Amino acid sequence: MRVYFTGHSGDISDLHLKSLIQLEGGEVSWTFTKTGCTHIICKNLSRGKANAMLHGGGKAVTVVTPEWVTDSIREGRRLREGDYLAVKDSSNGRIDQMFSFKR
């Protein structure tokens, strides 16, 4: 497993998370490449930024929260990434999606 960090990592510093990953046998990539990374770790990532980073061919890269790392280490096994996805729907935060107007 080779991870790349982007953006805010929440309550746990990314330096601490990087150390934990390396202690558990994982690798940390200092630059993002689709061919060199298996996971992107971040608190949240907009759909637009995810599309920009992940668009094109190559292997799949999973975008997960820092909690996936800490929970997996606590459980002693690699937990299901689907429960920790960090990509937000592009409609999140749009004012027109927040209200239901009746006509």
C-alpha cells in the first residue's frame, strides 16, 4: 500500500499518520501519481478535485479519510474502504440544493 496525503487530515496530524503507516509497513508518496499510489488520505475531497486527480487511465485509487488508517490499525486489519470514502458529492453545499421551493 502506498498513500498520498492531500488537504486537511482532521484532528490527527498528517505527520503522525504518515509515521503510523510506515510503522505498519505502508509507504508514503510525497507526490501523487496514479501508477504509484493506492490511496489518497484526506478529510474530504470535492468531486471536482477528485475528478481532476483521478481522471484518465491507470489503476483505481481510493480516496479515504484518516479514520480509515487509525481504525484499521486499531482493529489489526485493513478495513473496508467503502465505509471511509472522503469524496463529497458535488451538490453538497449548493444553496439551491438546501431548500425545497414549492411553485
